[in-house]
Amino acid sequence: MPSSEPSLEARTGAHATNNFNLLRLLFALMVVVYHAIVLPGAANGQRLESWASLGAELGVQGFFVLSGYLVWASLERSPSLGLYAEKRVRRLLPAYVTVILVCAIAAAALSPALRADLGALGRYLGWNLAFLNFMAPGLPGVFEGNRFTEINGALWTLKIEVMFYLVLPILAVLLRVAGRLRWGVFVAIYVGAEAWRFTLEQAGPTQGGLLVELSRQLPGQMSFFITGMALWSWRDRLRWPLLAPLGIALLALSLAVPQADPVRAAGLGLVAVWIAVGVPRLFDAAAFGDLSYGLYIVHFPIIQCVIAAGLFASPVVGFAVAGAASLAAALLLWWLIERPALRADSAYRSGG
């Protein structure tokens, strides 16, 4: 539909005047730092791991908020469901498939145990390409001397993202039917998601780890997506001088008081979107490409390789090598795979 309002891509692409690129990169780095601390096992690092774990959790949840905001906007602005699906596939799949295949090929080249068990390689490829990474997280002879043996433990969030993409058109219909009462749908989904997560987390210690794991999946994470969707829907009515302090207060409360955890999605959503659109752009975080997604999906196996090479014997050396290698891999992934796979009219392709 023609509109005088700038397109979503123009406002969120590499040359946008907001801070979405910066936030996505920061959220990715929060996860990278966590894995760089936890995977090698920092000496006397229990407290450090605890803080890093909270940072990674906020990073993942922040990604979900921004995804709710931006992907909902993308669906609303797409003239057809097919175009929406095409944009999601082009943005997500090429880089994801590349990382899975490169890891599998490298593992097969380096591990005699894996070459002797090609069935395990097939299972790894099948489950991971289907986003069911938990079904085949490791490979024979690969990282068996490391603290953890997973090839790419960061990918567990991608199936949640894909599930959100799939359910979003259904939500669009529901919200269209609700009309002026759509706020009730947003509230119901938020409350339902938090109830699901809280119930399973409480039952988890007595019923086994499966319930806790289920609480981390959809619909347990839907409160973060739906917060982003709601903020996009009412973007023209948001009054940041009032909402920004409210968001900060809710986020701080959720972090300080465990019983207030259900308000974290609202607080984090308000803070993240306020920084993205309510604050002047701080700097161009995509000056060399939109690296957040690539960095997120490549860093874990790179850190595992650096650990296996013994470089984390010196934490400073390990951090430096893993960080530089992850950044280089993200740059290559962007320029060789991600950017060429985007539509010709995508502002991200002209991003620099």
C-alpha cells in the first residue's frame, strides 16, 4: 500500500537513523561474552558466570522483543504472505544452513571417529537443519576434551524464532478480527505466556529438567515477542518521557525481585524500543555490515575450537583469538552469504 511514511527497511536498514542495529549487535555480544566465560570454565568464575548468564538471558530476550517489533512491522507492510515468507527465508536460512554445513564438513575432516560413524553425521545434519539442534547437539570425536561437547549450543533460540514466524500470520488474523479490542489479545497472550513459563518452572525441579526446558520455548517466550508487537502497533502514541522511566523501573524490579519476573518482558521491551527509536542514533553499528546474526550463529563453535586448541590456558589470549575469529567469520558470512541472499530491493544490501 503506498505511503508517505518511510519504509520499514529505510528506517531499520544500515543507513537508518535509529539504534536497532546497535541494539542487535549489543544483544549478540552479551551472548558471546557469556559463552566465552562459561565454555572454557573461568577460574573461580561462579559469580562471573552468574552475571554473564543474566546478561545472555537479557540479550536473547531483547532479540525476541526486537523481532516482535520488526517482524510484525514487516508482515503488516508486506503486500502478500508470500513476500513476507520470502523475506524471512532469505534473512534466516542461507547463513544458518552455511554454518551447519561448514561445521559438519570441518568435523568430518578432523575427526576419524566421525568418519567411522557417518550415520551420526547424517543425524546431526538432519536434526540441525530442521532446527531441532537438541536432538543431535554433538558429534563423535569432536570437542570431547572440552567442558561441553555441543557443536553450536547457541542455535537453540532459532527454532523459537522460526516458530514465531510461523504463528505470526495467525496472530495477524486474530488481531484483525479483534479490531479495536486488540489490546485485549496482547494482554491475554502476555499473561498466558508468563503463566506457562511460571507453571513449568515451578514444576520443573520435581518433575525433571524437561519441564524447565519447555518453559524456555514457545509459548513461554511469547511475552517478549508480543511486547514488541504491541509497541509497534502503538508506535505513534508512545510518550517516551513517561514510558522510558516506567520501563527502566519495571526491568530493574524484575531483576531485583524474583517474584516480579513476569514484568520483565514489559520493562525490557519499553527500554529496548526506547533506545532504538526514542534516542538519537549513537553511531552506525552496521558500517561494515549487519553482523549481529552472523556473530550470534558462528561464535559458539569458534570458541569451542579455541578451547580445544588450548588457547584459553591464557584467558586473555583465548578471549582475543575467539573474538577476532568470530568477528572475521561474521564479516565473511555477511558479505559472502547473507547480503547476496537478500532481495535486490533490501536496504540491507546497500548498507556498507
